[in-house]
Amino acid sequence: SRKQREFINDTYKDEHYWEKRRKNNDAARRSREKRRYHDMVLENRICDLSKENSDLRSELSAIKRKFNL
């Protein structure tokens, strides 16, 4: 469902074209950086929650042993 790429003839590549390309390239770079940062934050959150889950399971096991459950 992506739009087909249109190739621009060199005769139409004026300053306006290059300014739009620069802005688009900057926006794409920022978007990729933002996505990488967001992925890194989520990965850290997953690690933290996994550790917390493991700690809670250990604590639950200790309580069950203590009360012979």
C-alpha cells in the first residue's frame, strides 16, 4: 500500500527541491533516533520488570516454605 517512488529529473532539482530533501532527511534521521531511544527505554523496562518478577517469585517461594504451603 506504499506509494510508488517517483524519480525526479535532474532538470527539476532546484534549490527548493534540495531544501525539501534536506528537511526530509533530517526528519527521517530524528524519527529513527527517536525510535531507537524508545526501543532502548522499553528494553530497560523489560529487564527491570523481569528482575522484579524473579525477586517476587523467590519471595513467594520463601513464604510458602515458611508456612508449609
